[in-house]
Amino acid sequence: MSPVTGTTACGSAPAGKGPEAADLSVDVGPLSLTNPLMTASGTAGLGLEMEPFYDLSAAGAIVVKTLTKRPRHGNPMPRLCETPSGLLNSIGLPNKGIHHFIDEVLPDLAGRAARLVVNIAGTTTREFGELAGMLDGLPGVDALELNISCPNVEGGDLPFGRDPDVVYRLVSDVREATALPVITKLSPNVSDIAAVAQAAKQADSDAVSLINTLLGMSVDWRTGRPGLGTVVGGLSGPAIKPIAMRMVWEVSRKVDIPVIAIGGVTTVDDVLEYMCAGASAVQVGTTHYKTPDIIPRLVAELGAQLAGAGRATAREVIGSMRTP
């Protein structure tokens, strides 16, 4: 990836003019990060898969792929489909279950990341709490991220994250089960994402992350076959960034807990634009498949870009957007 130049929407100048890199540390509620760059769940495996490409401690936090109570095989093939400026996926949360993670993965992973965030998904609100309790107090686990976009068994086929009342109960069950910082990951496939964020905040979620993927599909008209085995899947990548940006801005104005931005990050300008719109940290996802060492590249460029713009800290940029 070539160095980023030019001026961002927040007024930063070309990189490389400052004598020293800026202080990149940020706080996400009680979670202190050395820099605002995090991996997005599902795009960096369980973390160890990224070690051939960079030292895990380079990221502000490593977020592992979603863990469930029992092993899951995932959805039928094909599970991935490229689209213009994006990627459709219908992976289906394949994993070996939380017990395997705790017994076989965490002993090797603990201590390698600057911060380790474990993403969990339950089939009921109580199961979310059960999973949180299993991870509470384990060495190496610094925070939890709740995948509330998975199907809601209690309420039918709708995801948990579409109903603020359900989100409140879910986060409350998790909060009772753990003292770990809790991040609630929000779905964009709702009519009022700020209302869902408010419900998570009222149940004592320490932060929210957004957005998860947008519903989409593709089809080959010649064969008449859809691009995914499940027909409909989740769209990620640069195509969703403007939508994610709008939602980050909306939520950051409505809730007084930190917001973590997700969606289409490929350059340091993307990171700074999300922070300018109100994000305290930024997760990087689909870009990993093209540039697996994207995190340390962005961290290096971020310090230089901020210093070149006369910013001493990354925190100065958070919420600095000026509206007419």
C-alpha cells in the first residue's frame, strides 16, 4: 500500500512533516488501547493466523472470530462472492466451540495481543450471559464483543439486534455474568440503529461497534444461480463505508459511550474520517484478505499523518467533525 497523501475531510495535511509520530493511544470505555486499530471479527481468524504477517501486539486490539457454545460447521458453499467494491459472505459462524477456544487456543494466544477481545454469539439472551461467564476472569481476555446479528431463537428468525427491548435484556444478562468490558456489535439492518445503541447503553454496555454487514445478494443471469449458497449474505468492504460513516455519526451523537467504527477501511484517511465522525477506535476487516499486514501499515501511517497535521494525539480527532 502506497503512503497516503492529500487532505482528509477533517483537515489533516500530508504525512511525514512532523518530527515525531503522535500519541496514538485511545480509551474505549475502561479498555485502554495503544492505538485505535482493531481487527474485525471473522477477518483475522482467532488471531494466531495473522502472526506470519505481523506481531499481534501491533494492533490496538485483536478481535477473534465469533465463538458459540457448541461447534458449528457453517453455511453451505459457496460462502464468499466478490462484488464491485465489496465482498458478500455467508460463512455461518463456523467454529469449534467456546470450550475448544478456552482449552486449546487461549493458552497460546494469551499475552500475544496488546488487547484481546472475544466475540461471542448465543442462541438465547441467557446463553450470551452463559458464554460471558465462561470467559470472565480468564487470563488474556480483555473484553467481550457481542454479535447480536445472529438469529434470535427466542423471537423467531429475526436477529437479536433488531429489537431494542431484546438487546436490553441480552446485554443485561451479559453484564450480570461478567466484569469484563462489553462491546455490543450493532447490525445496520434496522430502522433506527441509534435506538438499539441506546438500549445497549442503558443495559451498561461499555461501548458499541458498528456496523456489521449489510444484507445483499448477487446472481449470475447466465446460469440462474446466486453467488452464495444461502442466496442472501452480508456485504462488506469499501462499498459500505458511506453508510457505516452515517451510522457512526448518528450513534455517536445519541449515546455517551464510545463508538467503534467498522466498514470499508483500506487507508489511514478512512481511519481518521471515522474518528472525525465520532469513533474512538476503528476495526479493519475485509482488507485483510487483500493486504494481510494492513494493521501495522495503518498504525505507522497514522502516527505520521497526525504529526504532519500538527495533532499531538489521536484523541484530538475524535468527534471533531464540524457540521453546517
